[in-house]
Amino acid sequence: MHGKSGSRDNARTESLVTAARGPTPVAAGETDQQLLERVEQESPQPGGRRAPEPGGRYAPPELGCSLDRDEVLRTVAETMVETLPAPVCLVILFGDDEAPTFQVQAAYAPGIHAMEAATSLTPHSLVGRAIASGRAAWTEDGAEPPRLVPRDAGARLPIRSGIAAPLSVDGEVTGALVAYHSTPRAYGPREAELLATLAARAGAALRNCALYERQREIADTLQRSFAPSLPGTIAGVEVGHTCLPHAGQAGGDFYDLAPLPDGRLAILVGDVSGSGVRAAVHTAMGKYMARAFAFEAHPPGVVLRQLNDAMCAHGTGDCFLTLFAGELHPGGRLRYANGAHPSPILRRARGSLSLLGTTGTVVGLLPEQQYTERQVQLEPGDTLLLYTDGVIEAARRGELFGPARLQAVLRQWNGGHPQELVDHLLDAVRRFTGGHLADDAAALALRFG
């Protein structure tokens, strides 16, 4: 998909885009505007070119509205078609590797289905001159046409002229925008300014995409480190756990189990406000500080209080978390404190349900908070289900999954291994939402005895 050489000479590349079905050959003397209008009429796909503003002017899209790189590239190419207007437009980007490479990242011609394009990058080529000069360059007649696939696209869209402008990100030339026309054309300051303005906007949008992608990778790396590798049994307790991350954005859900001295088991389930890198950093801080306080033999209420004080003293004040902290003793006594986290559900072996409600406010928002501790006795066969708000707040057309559906899943469960319970629960959430989650959803189930 890309060509390379020591000086980028004679490099050729191609890239796939999808548009509509191809039109009939260009009529003699047909202008580019007439060609575009006819292609739109002949295209079987709905939509076509975007509607103009009142008064007939085309309204360019806001490139900064998307952080999806492919969508930005496609929008840039389509915008060139509309604003110049030009039957064939390419977005070319240089590769990131040390060997000089370039790729046609987006090729657009209305009415051509599954078009691929390749063009040359020599010092005397249209693109080469624009990059060397740092400004728009054009060929008014006799322009070297790009290689188009399907092969008959060249006959449908004959190329006579073209204009190119360098594309820069943070002052560094990273590619070029190219627009081709089917007739000889006397380019001037208007076309050069239009293309240069679009190139500047495209460069800013692509920079935002790159920054977002780097932040997402960092957040994803941190979030993967939060998912503990838990065995099926810890300290005599059967364990099931799973997490459904929100697509495209790292969240703040976490859970952890830590064996303590004397056979006790520390239980932590939390949810940090926000998403992305900031939430991931606060998740790491909250999780490992809480674990450290638990290892110091502090009871759950003290763990929450100390974590709250630490976050209020050293945090930025714009991030907080809900947190359930529990301590399960070998004999089944569960001591816990709940900092505004969704109430865990205790399912008794005989099938009855009870909630372990809130005993204090969120952690990290208000200093000097106290978190009341409560106790409950677990009997052999009892199961404790802990979860984050992404489970009960999963939505479908404005309707929430909700606590009632969650409890129904627990009542219907046949009492097998806890992993079967959490898998069944999150499958029910996925079915309810159609697979579209607006937040992370995590669940942890423990069966005593």
C-alpha cells in the first residue's frame, strides 16, 4: 500500500475508499461542476453531496468535531470535492518510519465505488513542487493523472489539471492535499487560499486525533494493569469477575482481592469519576492506596477515611470515586464500609437477596469524612455480587437496565460457579443495550464456603 525510496522519488501508493457507483463517461465540454451534479443525480446511494447553505454557498464541515482519524481524512477529501469543486481529490500523508514513505490515505471521487488511487512524488511532480515550495502549486493543463482503480475510472474522470498544497502539523510538512480537474483550469489566489486553509484545518484536526490516540493508548495501558489476574478460588472463596470496557475510552472501574494475614480477604470495588488518562491515573492512585491501607491491617471504614483524606489533601479536587471496601474473615464474617458505591447484593444459598447499602459519601471530594462500618455473616453457599454503576445504568432508548433486572438475574441464577453468574449478568446487559455501552461495566462475585 505504499512506495519508498531514498528521496521519495517515484514513490507510488494507493488506498481504499468507498463512494457510490460509477457514472457514464464525461460528456464533451462538460465542466467539473456539471460533472459533479450529474454524478450526484446518477448515484444510487442516498445522501450524496452535502446541502449548501441558504444562498447557495457550501458550508464546510467542522473538522475538529471528530477525533477519528479516518473520518477526518474522508471529510477533508469530500470537502475538497465540494469547495473547489474537483472530481478527484487525494489526501497524502508521509509515513512515521525512518524510511521515507507516503500513502494516499483518502481518495474521493463522487460516483466511484471502491476507488483506489496512486500518484507519483518526484521533485517535478505536482505534489513534489508543493512540498518543496511550502505553498500551493498547480498545473493548468497536462497534469499527470493519478492512477485510479477501477481502471475505467480514468476514462470516466479524465484529468487535465490539478492543484496541491502541503499539509503541516506543528510546522512540519506531513503530507499534501491534491485536487484534480477534468478540464484545463487557470488557477489563482482563490483556489490556492481555499486549499491552504483546508490544509491548515486538516493539520490541526489530525494533530488532535494523534493526541487523543496517544492519550487513549496510555489510558488503555493503565486500565489493563488494573484488571487483576484472579484465580478461581482465593482463601477458600470461589471467585468470578469480568469487565466490559466502554469502546474507545478508558474508564475508572476497578476491583481487587488481596489475601491478608490470619486468612482474611480484602475486597475492593470502585469507580472513579470521568474517563481517559485523568481517570486512569486517579484509578491507579485510588486502587493501590486503598490496597496499601488494607495491608496495614486497617478496618474498611479506616481505609476509606484515610484514602479520602489523602485524595483531598493531594488531589486536584476535580476527581472522586465511589468505593466499597470489605474484609472477609475465615469464619464468614464480612465487615465492610461503602463510600456511595452501588449496593452489593448478598444472595443467600436459599435464594433470598439483601443489599449492603451506603455507609458514607464519595471518596476524595470532602475532607474529614467518617465511614460507618457494618457486619454481615456469610454462610456456606452464600454469594456476594459487587458491580459498578455501568451495569445498572446501561441504557436502551432512555430506559435503564436498573436494579430490578439485576436482581432478577441473581434470582434466576442456578447457583453454579460465580464466574457463570458474572458472565450471565454482563451478557444480559449486552443484550439489553444491543452491545452499546455508555460506560464501563464491571462485576465481581464471591461464593463463600
